[in-house]
Amino acid sequence: MKNSYAVTTAIAAVLTTTVLVCPFCGGRDAGDIPGKGALETQGGKVSEKEDVRKPAHKKREKREGEEQKPKNLHDRLKDLDKAIRESPRDSELYVERGMVRYLLGDYRGAEADYDAAIALNPKLADAYVRRGEAKNALKEYVGAIDDFNEALRLKPRSAEAYFGRGYAKHMLERYNESIADYSLAISMKKGYTKAYYNRGTVRFEARDFKGALEDFGRVIELEPDDAFAYIRRAAVREKHGELDEAVSDYTRAIDLRPREAAAYYSRGKARLRLKMNKEACEDLRKAGSLGWKASSDIMNACHE
């Protein structure tokens, strides 16, 4: 196919650079960490379990990074359909079509294409990684782990396979194993921001606040304009009782994303703890105007 490699590379770039969406968008008070939102996956964002895993993803919620998505994916899908009819035994074409289907939200279709690629070439490690990502999106975490294990058998230093397996183990609440996989991914891929981000979230849930603080700090070093990293670090700082520092991080997040309701809400809660009631209530009202639904006990503080 003409320019097939270039197009495949462009699609793969999206699948490996998607940034974590808002950790607590969705308009509700999610508790300790301001809603875990949708963790990174290799192929995008996957909604999470109840409580702290309430989805910010809303299937595939957009944020800045998604502008990198190749245009005319539907046209590309048609081109690949034609190419596969002409070359039905080209495993790479099925992988590429699976990637396009994934980006279009057709996770079952993507899985079917990866099945076909593997049937044609059982030693194609990338197909197992991609199928594992599709299974993660479908919340079939045990099956996803099986695929990542096979990918690692074929390609032992695949950072993406360790990353995807770390995600699946996290969703199964196998925290120590998840942290270990993210750590291996980080050791194999310099500046692996997504892995630091997800590992920080797992560490937070495992009550390793020092480790979480280090991970989110590393994300900020690598991507200083990532508002959600500031929000996550602020949540950890609140746990440490570092309220002034938390307010500073929330403020930086707001500077970067002025319409991020959750950042106003969280800064408002932190300011209440600092007895900055006037500023706190301004933040809480601003969050409400942006669609955030705060718990009644928090809002009652602004009416006393």
C-alpha cells in the first residue's frame, strides 16, 4: 500500500501518546483523590470502576492531545477494507485496521482484526499488545493480561506490554504487581510520562503518598503544562497536610485550564480547611457554575 508505513506510524503515535484525561471530571465529589477519572491506556482512555474510578473518559472524552488524531479515520478504514480484500493474508494490514477501529471506539472490531493478524502470524508481538489494549478497553482484564504475557514472551523488553499489563492489574486491584509493571515500563522507556502518571495513581490508592508525590512531580517535570498532574499532586499534598502547596498546585491547574470545574472545587475544599472561607466559597460557586455537583455538607459551609 502506498504510504502505508507513514500512516501506520501516525496512528501508532496517537495510540502511544494519548494523555490522561481529567482525573475527576464528571461532576461529583469522588472522595480522597479527586476521582481517578480515566487512567492512561496505550490506546486511549478507559472508564474505570465505581468510587475513585468514576469515568472521566465517558467512553472517549476529548482533551488537547486528541488533536493529534489522524484526520479522516473513516476514509482510512475504507482504504484498509479495500487493501485487505486485495491482500487478505497481510497481517500488518489487519493490525493497522484494528488500530483505526480502536480510535473510532469500535473495540470489538479492533479485537477481531487483531485476532486475524495473530492467526496469520502468531509471532507478531505488536498484535498481542494491541489486542490486550482492546481487551482493557472492554474491561476484560484477565484476557488482556494473557495477551500482554504472550507479547512479553515474544518481545521481553516491550515497555508498552508492561504498561498495558500494569493497567489491567491495577483495574483488578493487584496494586503491587501493577506498580512493578509500570516500573519496568519506565526503566525501558525514557521519559514515559503515562507510566509515571498511572504509577502515581496506583501508589496513591496503595497509600504510598511519598511515592505518588514523586511520580506526579516527575510528570510535571516532563510535561509542565499538564494541568491534571498538578491536580493529582495537589490531592497527594492535601493528604500530607500541605494545604498551602496544594492550593498552589490547584491554582496552577486553573491557570492552565480555566474552565476545569473540579480544580475550582478541590481548591475550594482546601481553602475551607485553611479557613479562607470567602475565597473557598468563590471557588465552590465557580465550580457549580461550570457544572460541578458538590456535596451538600461542603456547600452548606458557604451559607453559615
